[in-house]
Amino acid sequence: MKMTGLISSLFYRTQLRETKALKPMFAGFAAIVVIAAVAWYGLGQAGFSSQDTQSSANVRLD
């Protein structure tokens, strides 16, 4: 009985430690998504989209 309590206690502590270790990684992933979305929208609104920069009178984009 004591051994299973010890094992489950160690297992719970390991899970808790791993969960805390993953939080910065998930925060980094969220930051990447936010930066990419803001850059995509902001550059498109500022006129830096591929269609705006690469097209001219001699280039037809259909």
C-alpha cells in the first residue's frame, strides 16, 4: 500500500514538472502565431503584398 502511494506521488510530481516546463513553449508558439497574423495583415494594408509589389503594367495577374 505504501509503495503504490509513493509511486503515484512521484508520478504526479513528474507530470506537474513537465506541465510547467511546457508553458513557455506554448507561449512561444502563441507568440509566433500572433506575430505572423499581425505581419500578414499589416503588410497587406501597407501595400507590401506580393501582388502590389510585383505587378506593373507589363505583368498580368488574373
